[in-house]
Amino acid sequence: MGKTWLSVTVKGLKGLTREAAQLLGVSQRTVERYLRDQIRQPRPELAERLAAEVRRRWQPRVRDRAKKQAATSTGIVIETRAGFGFTAAAGSSDDGRVRLVTQHLPPVYAARLFDAQAAGASDTELQAVVAEGLQDQYFTDRDRRAPGLQVEFTDSDYVQIGYQ
């Protein structure tokens, strides 16, 4: 655990063990001994600092890579329990109700959602993108059923977004 996390930290600092040592509050020699496997198990406080530093430096890159992949090729999965209201053709029920929905949304909706989030969109605006995606994919099945159906996304208990 210690060597791997320390390697990631040192690599993030372009291989500079002195900077890694200063960042972690240990000596440069201690960093070098971890990298050579002369010390294998870090002290608990050093293990916590290492874990925090790896999360700080590495996780944003992993998240950005996953977002890029979702927005260009794989899409996202939305799971929500929310109230959905409808505007539908005459003669059909437009009564809203709470539904539990788990649905894959294609990359175009993932890209729109991430772009809106990056632009500082409000929760209402983000919900509108999700509602449009669910309307297209779940409720109208890409315009193969329920022509003219308009979906409103209201009263959500939760929304979870997962990457494919």
C-alpha cells in the first residue's frame, strides 16, 4: 500500500522525492526507502496523508477520463425515484406519479449534462436535461411510442448517475 501510493505521489511531482517528502511531512530519505521497499508499511498518520494526497491528485484525472468516455462513447445510467408529470395527447392520462426509473442515456445526454454542470447550471436546469433524456429513452422509446408526450421531472427523492 505505502509504496504504490507513494509512487503515485512522487510521479505526480515529476519524480521529485524532496517535494514528496515536504508534502508528506517526512524526510527525503524516508521517501526513498519506501520506494526501494526498505520500509513497507507506513505509520498510520503517514498512510492517511498518502491516501489524501493520492485522492487529491489522482481522482480528478480518473473522474475527468470517465466523464469524457461517457460523453463520447458509453453514456451514463440514471437511477432516480421522482415524480413525473406529463403533457400528453387528448384522451390519455396525464396524471403524474412517482416512479423508480433506471435508464441508460446515450452519450449526447451525458455530454449535455456535463457541459451544463460545468457552466454552473442550476439543479432545475440539470433536471431538465435528465427529463429530456428520460423522455426520449424511457417514456417515448426514441419516438416509437407516445407521440407528443412531454415529461416533467419533479419531486425527486434521489438521482444517481453512474458511468457505463
